[in-house]
Amino acid sequence: MKHQINDFNFSISSVIVAHTWTFFKSSTFNCEAGRNCYGLVHILSGQMHFDFLNGKTITLTGGDTILLKPSDKYISYSKTESTHYTVNFNLQEEFLDGEVCKKIFLDEGNPIVSDSSFLVDDLENLSNIWKQKDFGYRVQAISLTNKLLLNFIKRSSLFTVSIEYIKIQPALKLIEKNWNKELSLETLARECNLSVSHFRHLFVSTLNIAPMEYRDSLRLLYAKDYLMWKSYSIKEVANICGFEDVNYFNRFFKKHIGVTPSKYLKK
């Protein structure tokens, strides 16, 4: 199985600071040695410029948000007065799951920029929580930063919905609703008003995974969850996840996860 497109997970371990900050005319911030933490910076007014040591320059205006990584090296400055929200945080990188997630947070390269005006209310709330420092404010800050970060990523260019994706979306919804049931390519293609051959080609070219492989990837995700609950036997998990033959389930699980269900339970 090439990848599991629904397998996306990150976990923020701590928020370092969350506040509103104003850059006055000709203010600069030197980060040439690296940030040593992740950061979301959202511009409220004015312009901010980021000159990266790799030669790239990014200019942000009101409504823009940038995700910065610990490895990013740059100098930021403002030619005129500008105001922005900054949220600096640490991730538990060992808990990052999924190819897209790892590409976003671990790959060195260009930072992700998005027009994210919709984040303002949550950023204001987070800034107030951090400023007031009431009981449990760090827990609240982590929870809200997780929400902010996920919404930012979902609205970024990495998750732009293509016309092809829209065409196969009815089949995706049907698979996600009936992930533990038998589905045929004919049924999925009919849901999208496409021929079987065109549907399969479109699905693979859009998601880089075949329709039944996608269904199986969901079965694996649910199987891992049910196993970790430790409330079901392996046979019960197999049946819940649509496998009538527990021996086949054991072989299938080991092929894609690397260990048998019984060994996975011992993790």
C-alpha cells in the first residue's frame, strides 16, 4: 500500500508564547541561526518581509499567515509599522503520522503561506488566554494551537481541491461511510456517474492510491484503533473491520503494518 491518505497526525507538546506584536518602522528580527521552534505568524496590518538565507524573500500583508519551522533561517523586518499575532510552539516529532504531515513539518524548504483571515478570532482568544494566565492556561493554549494549526494546513495550497477530486468525492464519501463493507468498482463508479475505467484512472491519478487500497487503508486505521482499546479480541476486530477470516486479517495486517495484530497489541 503506497500510503494512507487519512493518516495525518501531529501533537503540540508546548506553547512557548502567544501574543500580539507590533513592528515599528525599520524594526528587524534576526533569526539567521534558526528558530529552534515552530511558529505561526499572522499579519493583522501593514507588511512584513522575510529574507531567508536560501535567497528566497516573502512579503506578507494583512490576512496572510506563515508557518515557520525550527530550521528556517531568516531576517524579518517591516518598512512601515505592522502588527501581527505570533504563536511559537514545539511539536512531538516522533508522533507525526502520514506523508503529508511529515512533508509539512520535517522537510526543509519554503515555508507554507496562506490567506487565513478566518483564524483571527481564535488567535485573539489564544492571545488573551496567554496574557491572562488563568488556571490551566497552558493546556488551553495547546488545545487552541492544535485547532489553529490544523485549520491553517487544511486551507493551505497543499490541500487545494482539484476538479478531479470533486469528481471522485461521491465515491470517497461512500467508501468512508462503508469502509468495513464490500464495495465494487462498479458501485463506486456509478456513484460518480463515471465509467469504471475512467473512475479508476481518475481516482489513482488524483490520490495516488487505488479505490480498494484506499478502503483498506481505512480498515487498517480503524483496526489499529480497536486493537489499542484492548476491549476486543483479534477475531472481533477482524469482524468489525470487514474481515470474515481472522487468518487473512492477520496476514493482511502484518503485510502493511509490519507486525501481527497480537504483537501490535504488546506495543
